[in-house]
Amino acid sequence: MARGERILDAAAELLLRYGYSRVTIDDVAQRAEVGKGTVYLHWRTREELFGAVFEREVAHALDEVAEGVLAGSGSWQLHRVARALFLSIMRRPLLTALFRSDPEVLGKFAGRRAAERDLRRAVTLGEYVGLLSAHGQLREDLPADDLSLAFMSVWTGFILFEPAGEQDGAGEAQMSASDSLERRADLLAATLAAAFGSGRAVTADDDDEAMRAQVAQWLRRMVDDDRVGLSGERELSRPTEEA
């Protein structure tokens, strides 16, 4: 395993176990079995290191969804992509914490660079919405910007909302966590299909294979955006300790 990846693995494990506020560069170096200076050769500050941890998690999630899009007929449709992305995020505790700005895990890291990330997502989502609209897959009574805003609001709501039963194990939540998550993902897909879909079936004219390739490419462009700072191979100025 590459040294940088080993450091990221150690940082991710400690972050999830103890939270951002309690984990130091020394802790990460010790867990990764490298010197403290080695960590600083890859990332200049603690914030950069943990930013790279989250960027890697996002990249893995988007890669996973892109692979699924390529593998399944009709998998490029809005409700199916959203369902897959929801599950990919919610099955990764660090990403769930990031999207929910969980103070126990993120501490002061919560919200940092969130505005920039959300703006980038909104721009790239517009590309996807335009592609779907061109194939008659979305309702036509709302402009693309409104569709994007409404979609993000619904999808984010499903991410942020945590059913009370899942916290205390009561009632219907006695079903397994996996079953409960799948059920919520199905509800999200049904909601999006009903609220934003045109009701038009996918036909041969849609060129399913080409659509899958284009949507997977769109997802991977987002992956590339989030991989900035992951490799640790860029030239850095002299490392400094974070105050």
C-alpha cells in the first residue's frame, strides 16, 4: 500500500473513532507507523490531511455509483442515480457525518469549504439535468435551475433526516439497519420519479449505452474535482504545524 494511502487510512480510522478535535498529526503518524515529518511531506496542515480523507471518501462513493451506472440498463435515470448515490454515501460513516455536519466527528472542521463544494455540485448537476431534459426524462413545466434546486433540496433532506426509530431501535426500526436504509432509498427514488419525472419510458431512441457512458463520465468528473490534494505528490512549501 502506498505510504500516502496508509496515512489516509489511519487518519480516517482515528477521525471516526475520536473526532477531528481529538486527533493530532502525532496520533495519525503513530497509527500509520510513519514519522510525523512524513505526514507533513504529504499535507501541510491537519486540516489539509482530513480534507483529503473526506475527498477520498467522496471519490470512492462517486466511483462506485459510476460503475453501477455503466453496468445496468436505464441506470442513468435521475431516480436511479440518486438512489445509488444515497446508499453509497449513507453506507460510509464519514460521508454521512460530513453531509450532516456531525459535530462529534467533525468538530471545528464542520462546514469548512462546504460552500465551494456545494457550488461546484450545483454547476455539474445542471449538466446532468440538461442531459435528462434533452431525452424527455424530466417534467417540462419547470426551468432547469428550478429542477436542480428542488432536486437538491429533496435529496439533501433524505440525507439529513434521521428517523427517530433508527436512534432508539423502536418500532419499525427493529428491522436491520441495511433493510431500513434500502427502504429509505426506495422511498427517495419513488419521490423523485413522481416529483420530477416525465413518466416517459426509456426507449431505443435514448441510446441507453451512450447515456450510461455520459452519466458515468459526469460522475467521474466530479470525482476528479474531489481528488485535488489526495495524491500528496504536489510540491509544498515548508510544512507548518497547525495552531
